[in-house]
Amino acid sequence: MTKTTTHNPITKTQIYRAVASSTAIETGATVQKIEQQLKRNQAQAKAVGLAR
């Protein structure tokens, strides 16, 4: 009999935290500061329209 496992879906918050913590280790900046930068950049990217 095989055993099936269910995984919780990965959230954007978890992705932001993983990227921020990895970047913080490499740069020496705080995780919170990098998370804020990521969210700010995401908001700015949404404001840019695509060329058609």
C-alpha cells in the first residue's frame, strides 16, 4: 500500500521570506529591509504597462 502525503501550498509570503533571508545572508542586510524592498519593487512593477 502506498502512502500519500499532502503538502500545504506555498504562499507569496513564504517566497518573499525565503528570497529575503537568502539575500540577507549574502549582503548582510536585514531580512525585514529586503522584504520591504521586494514588496515595493513588486508594486512598482505592477504599475508598468506592457507594450502592445
